[in-house]
Amino acid sequence: MHHSNSWTSAAVKRISRDFHRSADTHMIPLELPGFEDIPMYIKDESTHPTGSLKHRLARSLFLYALCNGWVREGSTIIEASSGSTAVSEAYFARMLGLPFIAVMPRSTSPAKVDLIKFYGGQCHFVDRGDQVYEEAAKLAIQTGGHYMDQFTYAERATDWRGNNNIAESIFSQLQAEQYAVPRWIVTGAGTGGTSATIGRYIRYHGHATQLCVVDPENSVFLDYHQCRDSSLCNAQSSGVEGIGRPRVEPSFIPDVIDRMLRVPTVDSYAAMRYLAELTGKRFGGSTGTDFYGALQLASEMKAAGEKGSIVFLACDGGDRYLDTYYDDAWMAAQGHDLQPHIAKIEHLCATGQ
């Protein structure tokens, strides 16, 4: 079938212009009295035009699909997403004048649903998180559109060798710091695309940095990392939007990860809330998971007499969760009392133990 190369070429140029307009995201130093010799940095991905780390992924997925000839003029774009990827893809679909449908669980935060609609996307709801894949594939057939499938293509669509990916950005931003090569980089995994990019980049450039992936409760990634059984499933939700999955995703590459840590959901929420107190800026739940993991690693380093820096990712801003994670009534309804957990984290930050 003949298609217009001129439309594809114009679409790629339009996305590239967005890339040039969006300066790199900030690296925020976090000085904690208990960890004087272990400076921490927040790689703040919430400053992207669509407010999350997934802006990078959506851009890469669109370019990959366009250059593969999968997306053409008038194509309907379908994605399975619990929120942030869909928000970012809706933004790029609107930029290219393409219809967009996000297939997502009914439990997705209302603020994310509103953002998808703001960018002109439609939301198609399913009852359970594990139903999104099949439903998205079905919709693509029905509409004659293209299912982006972030969970399969995330690790392929991004150039892990460099090209201003998140890993290259982290290392270049730390160049003038006391510990320019971090001891640890900490991230969660949703698709596994970010951890694959960072892990490969570290090896490619021969850095001594290690990669730690934090996993919330009810996610199968940590178990898979240990046992390598790709058929693992868990029907329950992780409780932390954007990270953890009910099944092993094709984009999750376990061998580039040096260490995985399980973080209880209540500690993710508590760390998220305390980080807002420390920085004056609200981040989402997955950032709390990353911060909590970074603190565990810092306390191990301190106990071992090690010095060095730790970078953790802030995946999105907290404005999307004002009616959930930042709402005390919602927390209480989930059965969580955050105070003792926040106090524990505060003590750790102050004393290092």
C-alpha cells in the first residue's frame, strides 16, 4: 500500500521541534543531614511539557512507529496505560492531528483522565489492570489503527547509547559535582524501558554506577528478577500508579539491573509526603518509592563507610494525585496511617540510621 512519505517526514520534524523546545529536566540536590558524604539528587522528570517521565517514552514510541511505517496520516493511536503514558501520547497525537484512545483501568486517577481529554484523547475503561492489553489490541483492529504497546516497545524505541536519553542527561548534569559518577541510580519499573536504557548506558560507557530498581507490593518484577519465570501473574494492583505490573512485561530486561528492592506501599506514600516537605514540591507516589529505595541504599553505604552520590527519579508531579495520595481522607479509607512511617523516614534523613 502506498503511503505519503511527505506526511511522515513532516510528522517526524514536528516531534523533533518539540524536543528542541523542551530543555532538559532539572537535577535537584537533596541535602540530608544524616548523609553528609552521600549527596542525593532528584532527576525531576515532572518538568516535561506533559508533566512526567513518560514524555520521553511517548516521543520515542511515536518516532519508532512513524519510522517503521506503522503510523500514517489519519491513523487512530491506541495505548494500554494507567495514565501518564496515555497523557503524553495524547499530546503527541494531537500535535500530529491523529485520534487517540487510551485503554485504562477504571481506578485511574480522575486528574489523569481529565488530562487525556484535555489533549483531545478518549478514555476507554476496563475493570481490571490485566485486561488493558487484549482490549487495546482489539480496538486497534476495530478502528484499523495502531496499538503503540508501550510494554513491548519501550526498551527498543529509545536509543540507549545516548542521543540525549535520560541516562546521558543524568551523567552530563553531574559532571561538575563532587561525585560525578553516581554510586547508585534508583528508578521504578512500569514498562522497564527506563531501567533498560539506564542499565545499558552504564555498561556501554563503562561507569562504576549500579542500577537499583524499586518494586511496589503486588508487582511481579522483583520475583521475576529472582526466579526468571516469565509466566508470573498477580491480579492485584500495586497501589502506586505508574510502577509495578501484574505480569512480566516484554520491555523489562532483568540482566541490566544490579539490585531490586521491595518497597511497602505505605512507605512509598510516606516518603512521597515527606519529600514534599523537604523540597516544597509535590511529586507522585512512584517518586516516593524511588526516594525510599534511595534512603535504604544510603543507609547501607553509611553503615559500610562508603561515600558517593545517589540519583533517584521523580517520575511525575503530585498535582495528579491531590484527590488520592495527598488526600488524608482517601489515605484513611485505604487503611493507611502515614504518621509513624513519615516519622521513621524523617529520623533516617536526620541521623542516617
